[in-house]
Amino acid sequence: MQNMYDSYGLFIDGGWRPAYDAVTLEVIDPATEEVVGCIPRATAKDVDDALQAAARGFEVWKRVPAFDRSQLLRRFAKVLREHLEETARLMSRETGKPLAEARAELGAAEEQFEWYAEEAKRIYGHTLDGRDAATRLQVRYDPIGPVAALAPWNFPALLPARKIAAALAAGCSVVMKPSEEAPGSTFAMAEAAKAAGLPNGALNVLVGDPAQISGKLLDSSIIRKVSFTGSVRVGCEIMKRAAQGLKKVSLEMGGHAPVLIFEDADPEQAAQLCLRTKFRNAGQVCISPSRFYVHISKYDAFSRAFAEGAKKIVLGPGLDPGVEMGPMANARGLDRAEQLVADALCRGAELLAGGRQPEGIKRGFFFEPTVLGNVPDEAKIMQEEPFVPIAPISAFETFDEVIRRANSLPYGLAGYVFTRSLGTATRASEALEVGMVGVNDLLLATAEMPFGGIKSSGMGREGGRLGILDYLDAKYTKFRLV
């Protein structure tokens, strides 16, 4: 893996190669700020080659029977599983996340291929009788065509896996562009595809300048579907550009998940669940619980337990034993965390825990797990997707009030509810304007259920039975018997 990572990085038409001009980019370990290795910066010619390979690969792969695609995806998952430990260590160095989190993510990525190995065999069409005895009406699903898949750095295995597994199960070929900051997990998937026997060109991987690569993919008539995970700003630009070629688009553009702690909830128990999920991956999670609305009767107990727990979290490089939270993935995140804390304090919030870079750690993009109390709604941390290890807490008094505040933002990815009342849980989950809701639970992502949001958080779904539909076209055929 290490030699491949340092020397190649473009997987095109079934093989590894450097960029045409041999220019490379450095990948930085956010825990040490040292260079992990170098990857190619794909040229326009490299992108063209990947597109042509995807076109040829699609013509072969779409004709492979569903049962054969299923078996190959199972082999794909098996190879990923065999190399999990070395890939997890590389992921930890690229992102800074604790090794346990990296292992868990790779396990979840493998489950995507296992799930879609089954879904490949369950692409159901349907048949109806016609309006007379001599006609039959049929609907079948065909693969949409070559797919451009664009994924960020925060979950560098799971996010590409959701796209690659569903697209391959549907019979599509893929040009995958992972983040240039954390590409190693996608490289491992390309190696797994090769070992599993995937036809040449069915999966291609490009790394380099995001704007250059995505621009050429979006402008190409070969690409018929675009799957993107990232920011709202970039997602909107992708949608505009894809519209020029009438390409099908699915977008997962992040969120700012409200957490509603009602008066009948156990505040200490809720705080323990929330703080571990909030600070997972240093808060760099699109469905991270990120706005905490606590009933005024439970505010003191919840905020106290949350702050006490945050102070006990062990920071350090992800490969160190016992580490519970690693660094931010880059210097941009560190700067943003400092700005959001300063803004909240200026607007009257109270600092309950953290709020700065930790003492004693001289290198890396570390920021203490931070808890803010009595945060006003106008603070930036309550209005903008944070993607930082900062938990803002605010009190509420009535059901209608907290629903209004929770739904006040343009985001609509995930929301969470803590209550012992089935009635409150039902009313709150139905009232929240989001694509996913957790009731007394915050771990929503799973291979068998659809992942995605509404409003500015995007469109389309990844995972579950619905995830494969974005890679298929429905075809209606009318038969007249003669």
C-alpha cells in the first residue's frame, strides 16, 4: 500500500499510473504536520483517459448478469476486509482520527459492498396487464451510465463506498474523485476492485485539483450521473453545471443537526450519548449533533454533565493508544473553531469547557473539545454548519418554540430527539424538517437505510433500498401480442 500511495495514485482502465506531467501533491498528517506521502495531480489528459475508460467499462459491466455482479461485489468486500488494518492506519495518518474510528469506518464501508451485493439481485421492475387481452405493460430498470462520484475527506472510506457500491450494483461504471487530503482508502478500494476481478474501466480513480477534475467530468457527455458529498456552495455549483448536460444529480451537502432534550429525558444519560457522538472525528461529521436545545428544567444538569465529560476526552495522534479524539483535519478547521468560539463569547455565550488549542501539544491542528452554554440563536455557531468540536447549548420552554428554532435554518439533514414519551417522540420526529431522525439514539448511518437530507442539505439518498435507484433509469415497454 505505501509504495502504491507514494508512487502512483491514478487508477485508470484497470491499472495504476502517475500523472502525464509527473506533478505531485503532498498529503499532510494533521497530527504532526509531517508529509505522509505524495500523490499525482491529474492532468486534463488523465481525466480524458479516465472518461474514455469509463465509457468502455460501462459497455462491458452493464452486460454482466446481476448474480455475477453480486458475487464480484462480495469478493470486493472480502479483499477490503483482508487489508482493513493497514488501510485503517493510513486513514488515521491522513485524517488524524483515532485508529478505532478508522477501523469502524472501514467496516462500515465494507458493509456497503455487502449490502449492494444483495441489492444488485433485487432491482425490481414490474408488469401489468394491458387494457385489452392482447397487451402487456412492463417497466424495467437499466443502469444510467458512467457516474462521476465526488467525495470529501472527513469519511474517506465510507463516503466513496456508498457511491461506488451502489453504482456498480446497478451496472454503472464510475470515475471516483476522493479528496486529495485523504485518498488512501479509495486507493485501497481500487486495489480491491482489481483483485476481485472487476472489468477494466468499471472503476477509475482520479486525484488532484478538485475544480479541474470535477469541471471536466461535469462537462463531459460521457458522464450521465453525478454523486457529490460536500458543501452547499460547491453542491449548488455542481447542480448548475450538471444541468447544462441534463445529468442526474444526487447531493449530500451537510447539515446542522438540532438535538431536542425534552423535560422527561434523563439529562445525564443524554449528555453522555451526545458528547461522544458530537466529538467523534473532532466534530467533522455532517450528521453530528451540533445544536443542543435543552428544556429549561434540565438545562443545568445536561450542560454540567456535558462539560464534565468533554474535559475528560483524551486528545492526541490517532495512532497513539488510548486517544479518543484526534486533530482537526487541516489548518482551515482550526481557524474556524477559534473564530466560532470568539463570536459566541462576544454575543454572551458562556464557556463551559475547552475553547482553545490544548497546552502541551506543540504540533498538529488540535482543538479542545469545547462546550458553550446559553448560546444565543444569532451566534454563528448556531447558524452555520460548524464542522468543529464545539457543542453549543441553549434552553427552551415549549414544544412549539423548540420546533420553530430547530427548523429555522436552511439545513435539513438530521435531527435528534430525547424523550421517554412516545407521543412527544412521534410529534417531534414528524415536525422536524430533516431527512433522518434519531430518537434517543444518535448513530443513524447504516448500510440498510437511506442516508440523505432535504432543503439545503441536498437531494437523493445513499444506502438502503432507495440508494440504488439514483443509478437507474426506468424504461416502459408496451407489448401487443400478435
